[in-house]
Amino acid sequence: MNTRQPDQTRQTILAAAYAEIHRQGFQAASLARILADTSLTKGALYHHFPDKKALGLAVVEEVIRPELTAAMLTPVARAEHPLRALQALLEAKAQTADEALLTLGCPLNNLMQEMSPVDEDFRRQLNRLFTDWVAVVAEALARGQAAGEVRRDLDARQTAYFVVSALEGCIGMSKNTQSPAAFRGCALQLAGFLEGLKA
Amino acid sequence: MNTRQPDQTRQTILAAAYAEIHRQGFQAASLARILADTSLTKGALYHHFPDKKALGLAVVEEVIRPELTAAMLTPVARAEHPLRALQALLEAKAQTADEALLTLGCPLNNLMQEMSPVDEDFRRQLNRLFTDWVAVVAEALARGQAAGEVRRDLDARQTAYFVVSALEGCIGMSKNTQSPAAFRGCALQLAGFLEGLKA
DNA sequence: CAAAATACCTACCGGTTGGTATGCTGTAGT
DNA sequence: ACTACAGCATACCAACCGGTAGGTATTTTG
């Protein structure tokens, strides 16, 4: 019988680290607290990850990236009508009122705000993820332009950058305000901005 | 000769704490590092402030609030033409390319992102400052509506909330991207949004 | 089946953290 | 000039931090 399942163990640690980092931030995240959730010890952690920083970067790449991809990139990438897809995403976000995501904020944005100034490796890796996101939105806008649904006089890349930034801004402010209504209002305004992009 | 100047000492500590918190965040900010900049010791710090948290809250109220007021609230509050004033502020921010503010981000937003989920006192105090900011912008928009310069069909308060959120979002993303050009483009898009509010 | 490598645990380490207890000193009030 | 207290320095503390050393048990490999 298999009592040891290293892959499973690794995933357990990653999941616990993700939760802890989401709540406390990376620097304030405690390895002891991460391990307290699991029934594992430091030996297991340091067997799978060389140090705390590597654990954090692994969380970004193996937890946050897939989640963000599933939630935001794929829907937009597939969409035939990009503006409608973006507005639908906003609508969905506003409705669900995801407790964790509203009070704790976007994990990607949280880490960018915290780590970009203090660690170059973190900054680069987070920027890659962010850039990918912007690229997907930009491509969607460009497809909209080609289809005559989106104004041709605007810079797709720059507009995409703004849309993602504004969304992150809205989520961030709502984290402070702690009111789903406030976020909904904010998302509504952003939807209004998107409306203004129509050809 | 006066060798002791308690007010001056207090300000010195506040300034050093502000710089350290701006760089590292509040939780990661070290009292030892704060005091290393000044030539003071823990005795001085704990004479003027009961604990680290009180120091942090004092920084918010006595350093960040006045700075933000001077930089963003007052200009907007005085402006006759609110939309033009907001756009001028964006323009100014984009031009100066303030090193510290671009790579380290907005001190208010940084603290909101970090502290809102983990400390209710911080959240409330930061939210007061943020709310004041939104209120000033909202009043400016309302004045614009009264003057017939701004569309009357929009909710001034909600629009103001979005404008401030989007601005913070743009600053935050630029902190990660570390390119003044990216922030300029983002600010440009926000200016475009403001343009769409004209009557 | 033996040997080697992997997976994980326990105990511990040096360093840093925020915080405190105590003592010296300049200075204002009388 | 004496007192009393504010203003600060020094020395120290327990708790916690990330990380390591060394052992044990379970696999995989030859």
C-alpha cells in the first residue's frame, strides 16, 4: 500500500501556502502557520521547496496562474464578441460576491503591490502573468476591431492595460470598503467605459 | 541652548517610519530600521508612541493624509472646472514621473491593500481617508453638473468612486511594470473616460 | 533481495522581531 | 537653586522567524 504520495503532499503544501499568502501577504506569511493547516512538518516543506521564496514563486505559477487563466483569460480568449464577454465577466464577478476574493482581493494584484518593489524575481514573474492577461484582452479588442464591433481609432494594447488596471483598482478599493454594492457600482462604471468603445 | 525638542523628535520618527513603511509595507517595516535612519533609539519611539500599530496609524493621519490632501484633494476642491482639474492632475502625475511614487506606489493604496484584511482599525482609518477623497471628487463632479459641464444622468458619487479606483489601479500596475510610459498610457485612457463625462 | 535514493519527521539554531524595565539628563516651574 | 517630570538612552526579554542537521521509514532501482 502506498502511504507516501509526494505529488499529493506538494499540492497540499501549495494549497495551504496559497491560502496563507492570500490572507497575510507573502512576507507576513508564516511557514509554521502554513504547515499547521496541513498535518505536515518543515521537513516535508523543505524537501519539496528550497526556501520560502521558491514556495511563493511556485504558488504564483502553479496555483494563481491556472486559476486566473480559467477565470479570466480563457473566457475572453474564446469569446466571439470580446466586449460582451468582458462585460459578462464583470457582471459575474459582481454577482457572485465571492467572499474571499472581495475581502482579500485579487491574489495576483496583492502580490504585485507587495512584492514588486522589494523583489525583482517576484516582480518579473508577476509581470509575466499580468502581461499575459493584458495581451489576451488586447487580442480580444483587436478581433473586435477587425469585426467592426470596436472603434478602430483606439490602441488595443493600451486600452486593455487600462481595463485590467481599472478592474484591479475596483477590486482593491472594494477590499477596503468591504461592500459588494460598492464593487458592483465600480464594475458598472467600467462596463460603461467598455460600452464607449463600441464602433 | 535647547538640546531637546520633543515635537521635532516626533516628526523625525514619523518621517522615517513613513519612508520605511512606504518601502516595505507596515508589517514588514522594522522598528530597528526606522530608528537606524534617525539617530534615535527605542526609548524615544516608545516615549512618543505606545506601540507599532499606533505609530502606523499616526503616519496615516499625520503624514499621508496631509500629503494626499495637498496633492489631490485641495486642487480638485478649489477647481472651477472639475473635469479639467482632474485631467490636469493626471497630466501632472504622468509628467513628473515621481520615482518614489511610481516604483513604490501610492502610500494610501499600499496600506489599504496590505492592512484592510488583517486589521480592522487600519481598515477604518484608511477608509475614512479614501472616502474623503472620493467625496471631494464627487462634489466636484456635482458642481460640474450644476454648471452644465458634466452629464446630469450619471451618479456623481459612483463615478467618483470609479475614477479614484481606476487611478489607484493604474498606479499599482505601473509599480509592477516599472515603466513611466505605461502609466502615461493608462492615465491617458482615464482622461478619455473623463472626456466622455462632458455634457 | 540488497542497496540506494526519496520522502518525511524531530529537534534545534542563530537572528530578528516588537516590547519593557530602568536609569540618566536636560529643562521648566517655583 | 531645588524639585519634579518629560525626554530619551541602554540593556534586556520572550516569541517567533526562516532555515538546517540528522535520523527514520518507505520506495525505487540494480
